[in-house]
Amino acid sequence: MYYGKVIGNIVSTIKVKNLDGQKIQIVRPIDMETGEPSEDFIVALDITSSGIGDYVGYEDGKEAAWAFEPKEVVTDATIVAIIDKVNIEKRK
């Protein structure tokens, strides 16, 4: 699972039929060690009802589609968790 922040959403009226009713979010990945956001972003389906400003956990690659089993959904990235808090032990 990867860590990121929802920075926007996408509205699409025409799409592949199996994406009907799926929420699409724009996520900026965050480096877990530094807490710094990436300059890149990803587009991800959302099964958690997250919103702009939420920190989320997401999967990418073939694992992203597993959240919809047994349905087959076309996706490269899926938000699978809303993250409330992150605790990381500081290195010495």
C-alpha cells in the first residue's frame, strides 16, 4: 500500500461501463520517510468515499483491481483506506 493525499476529483460522464458509479480521485503520493509530497500525481478509483484533503492508502498495478472482486474493474490505482494518523519512529 502507498500513502498519498487527495488533491482533486474527476467527473466523467462517458466511460467504460464497468466504471459507472465509481468515484475518481486525483492523489498526490507522499514519501513516508520524509513526509514530502511528490510533484507527480495519480488518478485512482475510490472505494472509501474519501474527499479532497484526506490522506489515503492506495494500491496500484494489478492489486488495485482486487478491491472490486469478484467484479472485474479496469483500474491501475484504487484508494483502499482513509488514513487518520501516521506514527513513524525517528531514526538516530
